[in-house]
Amino acid sequence: MKFIDKLERKFGRFGVPNLTVYIIGCYVLGYFLAMFAPGVLNMLSLDMSMVMKGQIWRLVTWVIYPPSSVGGTGNLVMFLLAIFFFYYPIGTSLERTWGTFRYTLYIFSGVLFTVIAAVLLHVFTGGYVVMNGIAYSLGGNIFTTYYISLSIFLAYAVTYPDLQLLLMFVIPIRMKWMAFVYGLFIAWDIVSYLRVGLWVGVVPIVASLLNFVIFYFSTRDMNRYNPKEIHRRQQFKKAVAPSRTGFGPDGIAKHKCAICGRTEKDDPNLEFRFCSKCNGNYEYCQDHLFTHKHVQ
């Protein structure tokens, strides 16, 4: 996490505000093309065989490729409800909790890992997989942002594990249990691919969720982004705020000069500082901070 801190200090200005809105826009555009212009959509998918032929735009445009077709107006309505009442709130909440840069890095790392996985699969398989004597091209719907979007949900569930929501607007359930169920779905997808010998289908899943693994299981200080920890720090700041102004809630002086004995009660305009050269915790007023004899 210290590495990410350094990245944020150096490249923090490159964070994308309201990134969730752009993600939703990609989904909407992708489903629109799936319904009305599937031919155009196929030209935007992450097909490394076509990328090697010069169609390099696919390295970027694949993010709008939807996980599956809408399949009718009813499914489209359900999709829109899920986007605006579920993914939009959790995405914007994560951005506020983590900060714009970290949230951007989280999403873009998932995209980058997926592209790397596509390149590696093309190198090791030649861009094709054989099933039942038939060769299938590795592209199209095998590389989508489905599991990247799922990683947003998993991140939210880890950040707010005890948050309760209404499943299907009726059933109350905590986020940590929903994450557990989603984890079972992911495991089932992986097992299903492996059972039929389609190991190439597992690679995009692992790559898309690698950002989640890195951010949560390979770091030690993510607890500072836990809402309970944030609330605790805010309460602590409120508790110590009176001492910064020089007045405690009980009227007891918080500062005292080691030379003259004056406190902030004697003069609210006095400033007090600890001397770093003295051997011990000695505090002095502004009149004696630079004139006292250092205690050794």
C-alpha cells in the first residue's frame, strides 16, 4: 500500500472523477449496439487476432462489450434498474471512501490485467481453442467487464461488510453474505469451465478479479479505509480539537511554559511549542521558545 501511496502523491491528478458514470455509459452503449448494431459491436471486441492485424482500437473499445445480450425489453429494464439502483450507488460510495485516484487505479488495473490475459492467451494458444474437434476464436464475449464490475461489488462488500440492503427490494441481507454468494457463483463459473476442459475461460475471470486480490489480500493497512476506522478517527479528531485551540472541555489548561509557567488561561493569544533539542518533553511559550537554555 505504500507503493500506492507514492503513486497517489505523484499521479493523483490523473484520477477520473465520477468514473462510475463512465462505466455505466459504456454498459448502456454496449447493450444499445448489441440490440441495434451487433456487427459494429463485434468490431470493438477484444480479439487479439484482429489486434495483431492492426485493429489496435480493440485494446480500448472492448470495455463497452456487454457480458451478454439484453434479450428483450424486460431484461433491458432490469439491467437499467440494477445499474442505477445498485452499481451506481456502490461505485460512487467507493470513490468517496477511497478517493478518486485509488478508485480509478482499482478499475483500470482490472482492465489492464484483462488485456494482459488476452495477450498471454493469444501467445500460448494462437488465438484459438479446440472443443469437440471444432476450433473457436478467443475473443468477443470471453473478454468483457462483467467480472471487473463484480470486483466493484466485492470491494464494496469488504469495505462495508455489515451494511444491510434489500435483495429484490424485499429481503434484508448484509453485504458480506451477498459477497459470499457471489463468491460461490464465481467458483461455480470456474469449475464449470474446468469440467469441460475449457481452461482458457478461467484466465479472464482470474485476471479481472486480480485487482480485488491485490487491493485486499496483499496489503496490510486497508483497515484505514474501513468506515468504522474512519468514524473512529473523526471522533478522535473532534475529541482532541479543543486541545489544539488551547482550551479543554473541563477548563483545565493544556499548555504551560516550562520557564515562566504561563498557560493559555493567562493569555489566549499565547502560542506554545515543544522544543526538539531539549532532552524530554519541554513546552515553551513564544517568548521563551528561542531564548531558553536547552535541557540535556
